Amino acid sequence: MTSIGIEGEAFIVDGRLANAGRTVLGVPVDGLLLNSRMINGMFDDLNPATRGQWAYPDTGVWDAERACSSARASRRSIRS
């Protein structure tokens, strides 16, 4: 089983510094995780006690479709 940890600001994989000795475009990447793919879930909060925490300031309500559209748009701008 692979073990992953963090020491200071560096990622450790199986007890060794991630990407030790490597560079990208001349920049050292020791301790960094490259090409990290993250998943972000968006869903409706069905709990009446916490639902209001996710409301948009301009409308006062949460809108999952709006959140997804915003996330897709931001991904496009990152790729540019």
C-alpha cells in the first residue's frame, strides 16, 4: 500500500520526497505533486439548518446549476 504524507510544505510518497531531484523548465519540483487531479462535488444541501450557508449573496439562494456552470467556466479560463 502506498503511503502519502506531508512534511513542512513537501509531499512524501512511501517515505521519500516526491519528485526528488526533478525539474520542470529548470524549476526544481522536489516535494511537489505534479498533475494532481482533484474531484469537486456539487450537490444540494437538504439540511434546513445548514442550507442557507451556501446561498449566493445576490440571490439569497443556492443554485447547483449556477455553481456547476461557474466551475466549468473557470476551468476553461485556467486552460487558456
